[in-house]
Amino acid sequence: MIQIATRVDDEVAQEFKEITRQLGTTPADAMRMFIKTFNAHRGFPYEVRLQYDAKPLAHEQEALQTIDALSDEMIDHAW
């Protein structure tokens, strides 16, 4: 086993630690999960792009439908 380390700003690290705590995990476990998912996808487990053409949503219901569709898509691609 090897150790992988990175440097981030104090604020970013504190937020990361707090979010992982709220999720019931640790920063180290979160990093392990990301690395395993990255390897399984043979790259980032999400879209990486230089520019995003966002369109405003007409109403809250459209936003909820969009979020549901994106969640379903991410789940489908994770397996």
C-alpha cells in the first residue's frame, strides 16, 4: 500500500473534513472512494469540461425533474 497526498487551502480542507464527518466517513475514506471510482470509470466519474452552457430552468418542478434525471443517469453509469 502507498500513501497519496495533496495540498489544499485550509478552508477547503476544513470544509472537506466537515462534509465527510456529516456523511459519516473520513477524508481518507472519501479519497479512497474517489480513487476507486476514478479507476473503475477509467477517468473522472463525472463530466469534465472547459465550458458549460447552462440554461435557466422555467420553474421549480423543471429543476426537480432535471435533478432526478441527472441522478438516475449517474447511478446507471456507476454500475
